[in-house]
Amino acid sequence: MKDNRSKLIARLYQIQGGLCFIGEEPIDLAKDKVEIDHIIPRAKGGKDDENNYALTCEFHNRNKSDSDLRIARCMARYDRVKQKYSDQAPNRPNLGDFLVEMNGARFEITAHATSTHLEYSFPELGIGKQVAFIYRDKLSGMASVFLELPIEYVFHDERINPRAVGVRLRGLVEEFLDGRPQLHIALAWGKVTDDRIKAQVFDGQHKAVAQMLLGNQRILVRLFLNPDVNVLLQANTNAGTTLRQVAFDKATQRYLGSQIFWEKVDEYRKVTSRVEDDLNFSEQELLKFFKGEHREIRRYIVDDIRISVIHHPHNRLKAYVEFGGRGQEKPLSYSTIEKTFFSMFIHKEPLVVPMNYRLEIGENPRELEKQQIVELMNIIAEEIFEGRYDFDIGADKVEEKVRKGENIPDGHLRATRMSREEVVYNWLRYVHNLIRRYYLMRGEIVEDDELFQHKFPPELWSLIRKLIRNLAALPIWVNHALSSTIFGGKQNYEFWKIIFETGKTQAGLQVLAKPLNLDDLIQ
């Protein structure tokens, strides 16, 4: 039997070119532990014969993301690209990264447009002239063609579609592998310049990546010819926000809003004959200028503040925030950040002072607001998460693990419990009240939503740190017995407000030694 297995390993090793089927990395038969597994699982109808066997590294096979080795291999490819690019920006990896890794995004299409047809070719690949009919949208007036493009001629438009390609594309890989068709084709745009077109995909990047991971080297696209790109940007933004035609997560919506805000600023500068970097005008002036877009401009202003804060290069809390919805690795979701920090501490009304007001001396209200929210987040990261939260354990089913008796370190359990949206909201109320009370004690009346637009003195920062440290030291966060009661499911904001104010749940269960007192928390 050993001889038969050794011979089978040798044959599979040769067939696979010496590479692990899943990780596609070289195998050293003398050193590496290897396993033989079914490519298509028996449960899916895979045959128990040599044609359905694959040689894998023990590590990859034991840690594979799916029992179907074809899917596991695709997700291993995804993980390699993610690992390489995810630290470069919050919206990476994107389609462009996968194209680069798979030898795509190299050439522009050779093309000539008439009034009714587009003649095009891919000479770099030796593919001669083809013809496509030009369709014209009667309402928008935009022209488009339907093309099947080799990936060498596909680029990604990061401006219109700033989303990262998330791990949820596994579902698409499974769908396509099961022989189900792609129902919606990718959307791209390009300008015909000197008989060349750079085709930039702005919608359908998850489907395109899923096809590429499965080995498809051609992408079917609807290519808009010479469009008004701002119209496409607005249409795509609306589809992912107000119309909800596509699933833009909140972080992506805010990123788009921030981009549009600065495009509106540039438009205002041009119309009012200002120089490129002029900021000597207020948010209120922008609002009056774009009076037909009153509601949108208000949202874009706040979106820009949100993005400036969460993606600030010195924001240490960002490392613990999941941007793509509900994740399993990180404790905080972007949605939680928005409903707690941003809802409490960002002043949402457009300001009347110029955008460059006292900017050079560090007293611009908007810049102070951004910088001080970042500083607060950094204190929270230092006191609650850094050196305590374990990414290997993650945030998924932590309470269930506690109930099963698994060893969850106190620091990790504390960080996870304090990251719940309803909990964050309530302990941040104490931060808010501390700041407000500090100014009142000095005889200064500051509006609740303008607190962070006033420069905090060192004494106040010291009090804030003490407060966060003492909140984190409460025994409730590491009490395993509470896993099946107050931490057994999601609660509402009022539930935790009552606990903090009385020490008990609404049902009378004592969970704190005594009600929280602000004076005690800053001792």
C-alpha cells in the first residue's frame, strides 16, 4: 500500500508540475508533508479514482476554505492577492490588482467608430478586425457596444468604483463553477482617441474577478463610448445608495461622497474663477451655489469628514475596523463607527467660516474636529485593543466559545464586548458628557455637536484617557458568567443605558457593583 501511495504521489507530482494543487506553490517531496484529496468532493458527485485526485501540501489541505479543491484553489489565489495589496489602501484589493497579477490591463483597444458601428481589433494578441453595432440610449443619449474583451485589454476605474473585492466573491465562484451563467455583464467606458480605446470597468468587478480566478481570460462588457464620466459616476453612486440597485457598503458610499465633494469644490472654483488650491469660501457658500443639490451637498460634506477621519494615516483604531460589512476577523464594523463616533462628534451643519479659516495656525474648526476625533480613536485603540485583541481568534462567535469553555484571553474578550455597537454608543456618552462638563466648569458654553471643533487642552486629554482606562477596567467585560445573559445576544441602546445608570438590567439582574459615576471614572 505504501508503494502504491508513493507511486500515486509521484504521478500527481509530475502531472501538477511539482506544485500544490491548492496553493500553487512548489512542493519538496523530501521535506514537505503532502496529502492526496478528491478535487471534486464525493458528496458533490466526484469520482473516487485517480482522475479526481490532487496532491496538496498538508498545510493548504488542512486549512482549505472549501471541500471542493477547485474553489479552495480560487480562494487561495484571492488570499495571495489580498495579502499583497490590502495594506496599500482601505479599498484594496480591487479589480485592477487582480488584472495586474493575472497579466491583464496591458493594452488599449485598436478601434475606429462610425455613426453606427465600432471596428476594433487586438493586434498585440494577433486578433484581427471585428465589428460591433453601436446602441444609443434614447433618454441619456449615450452610445455603447457589447464586446468580449481579453483581460489584457481590461482596466479598472477606481474613481467610479472604489470598492475592494471582498471574500464574498466565493459565492460567485461557486455559481460559475456549477455552470450557472453570469446574469449581469460588466460595465466599462472608454474614449476613442487616435483610434485607441482604454476600456475601464466600473461595475461588475466581483463577477469579473470570479471569472478570472476560474481561469476565464475574457470578460464580456458593455462599453460606453465617449461618455460624460461624471454622469456615469453619479449614476453608479445613486445605484449603490439611494436606489439600492447594487450593494454598496456604507464605507464605499462615504468614499464616493467624499470624491464628489471635492469635485464640487473644483467645479465651484472654476465657475468663480478661483485658483486651483483656493479654499477661501465656506461650506454654506457651496450649498448656496449648488442650490438644486442642497441635500446631496450636505451629505457630501459630512462624507468627506468621515473619510478623512477613518482613513487618516495616523488613525490606529482603523486596524480594528471591518469595512466590508459584517466580518469575522475584526471587532468593529464601519457601521458601528458611523452610528457612534460620527453621529456623536461630527458637526453636520455646513459651516459659515471659510474652509481655510485659521488653517495655517491649526485652529480651523473642521480640521480640529477631524484631528481630535482621530486622537480620541487612538486613545481607545491604545487602552482597549492594542496588545489585547487577537486577530487569530477573531470576533466571530466569541461568546459561544466562552460558553463552551474555550480559553479566551481577558483582553480579547474585553475588546470584543466593548466593540458592540449598543455598548460603544453608551460608553462614548460618558466621553461626550466629560468633554461637555469640562467646558461648563470653565464657564464656556459649547454646543453639543461642536465640542470637537474647540482645541482640547492637555488636561482634558488626560481626563479622557483616565475615563477610557477605567471604563475598560470594569469587571463586566471579562465576566464569563454573563456570556449567556446580557452578552447572549444583541441588545438595544436603552438596555445598556439602564445598566450603566443603575448597575442592573431592566429585569433587575445586578451586573455592575454600582451605577457608573463620571467623577469616579476620572479618578
